[in-house]
Amino acid sequence: MTIALLWGGITTAQDNFKIPFDRITLKLDGRIDYQNTNQEKNGKNSNTQGFQTSKMVLQTDIDLYKGLHFFYRQQFKRYNDAPTDGLGKQIEKLGISYEYNAWKITVGKQWFNIGSYEQYYDPNDVYSYSGANSIAPCWKTGVNIAYNIKNQQFGFQVVNGTETKGQNDLYYNIYWYGNLADGFIIPMINVATDMDTNHMGYISEIGARWNFGPLKLDTDLVYIRDLRGTSLSKDDTFYSIPVQLLYEGKHFRPGVKYIYDNRDAKNIVAKDSNGKDIKYNKNVEGYTIEGFLNYYPFEGKDFNFHAVATYTNSNTIDTRPKKSEDLSSFRFMIGIRFGFDIFGKKN
């Protein structure tokens, strides 16, 4: 249906834009896995297994006219989430961008430019996210003004904040996507805040890719404080350190990943068994170690078979009686990941 509508739109709009197919991309992307997870929580074991369809995404980008672009990206889930910005959460990108010389202006639902390689990856290439990046927003509705120079981009964004019904906060984001030593180091840095004088929220990430030929080392530091809509209290700090080493071979691409997570929330308000308000503190600290092997049978194609082993350990200290916990899990996963252009290939 999407292809038919797009074809009809192009046909009827010939007098306005005359869009040839070589200026359009339409891509489908997804992953299908078998997963087996053994978990131990406070000394009790449990096991789950099954087949899981990961994020299925349809996206398009169209060069409309002399630097004017249309973009759209949709995932095939979250249809029941209530719209907050005029779009449901299954719509991740929808808007218009305009490029003039070194400048680019983007309006609509778009990538929230945070300085993290873990978030910058295609979601179907990530087998485990760090804790902080699991709650960090990726797609926001707003405006972005960017300046590109010598393979670097400097930008300023104003986007919606909590994305809840009746939200009235905005996030102001400045970022730098850089290039140092002729691409040996590719840094990504951002600082975003909601400018709330009562309890100012922050999302700041510092990432860098280190290129050693086919070896790629990605290092991130993720810091989130008082993120409205997800924070446990008005004093909630969450930071993560994901590190990934990947060998980009012609067909085989093995890698390892390490994640350190720490979340510290104070003065959380909850109801006790009698319905009275109580305050408590909660600290969660843990780490993840992961190894994976991707096999690309077709050179230059976005298609692979993969096998992944992941071990996670975390400790929760909760000041409420009998609420602390120790958790460890081991997950084994094998699957297929695919992405292909349905038609066209934009330059």
C-alpha cells in the first residue's frame, strides 16, 4: 500500500517536482532471532526461550527540489501508544529538510542529535543497549539548524521534551559531530537541557570512534539527570559507559562489547500498603559483557547471520525492606538481519 501511494503521489506531482526514481530511496529493515535466556534473581532460576522479531522499519528519503528533502521512517509496533505530537510513536521520522551551501535546516519529527555511537547505530545492529541509552529519547519533533564544514557538523536543536499529553517543556540541544586526524578519531558530543529552574534536566553524551584500519573502537559516556517522564524522582542520575570493539572484515565481523551502568535515585515517593506516602532511595549498579559474530555472505549487502552471547549482572540497593535484589542472566541468540532498497538508490 505504501509503494502504491508513493507511486501515485509521484505520478500526480510530475508537473510540480518531476521526481525520478534515482532521487528516492525506500528501504525495509529488520531482524529475526531465536533467544534463550537463563536468569537468576535473588537465588531463584528461570528460563525463557522463543523467536523474536526485532524492530521492523520502513523508511524513505526523497530529493524534492534543489536541496529540499522529504523523509519518513516507521516501525511496525507501538500502534496503541497515544499520539502526543500529532504522530503516534510508530512514526519515528516525518518532516522536511533544506540544504543551502553549508547550512541545513530540518523541521518535523527527526533524529535527536545526541553524542552516542550506541544510539547512532541502526537499532538492528545493537544486541544490548546500555541502561541510560535505553531510556534516552531518539526521535523528537522540533527544529534543527546545522552547519557543515570539513566533514564536521555543528548544530542547535529545539525539540519537544517529555512527549506526554499536555507536555509544556522543550529541550535545547547543542551538538558537534567532528572529524579529527583525517578520520582517525570521529567524536560526537552533545549537551541538552530543558532549562527548568526547579529541577533542570540534562541529557549529555560524549562518544568517539577510533579507526585502526578494519578495527573500530567505539567509546561512549552517557549522562542523564532528571529526565522528565522517565525519572524515578527529582533527584535521579543515570550514567552508562558502553565500549565496543568491532573487526570489519569482508564477510566475518566479530566484536565484543562492555557496558557499565549506574542509576542513583533519591527521595522517590510511593504508597505503602496503607496508602500513605513514603520516601525511599534506590541505587542500581551493574555491567554487561557481550560477544558476537556477524557473517555477511554477500559482499556489500546489508544482510547477515549472527550469533550473540550476553552476560549481565546487576545489584539493586533499595532502602525499603526486602526490595533489594541481585540479578544475573545469560542470553544466547542466533538470527538473521536484513535491509534492502525496495526500489531506487539516492546518490
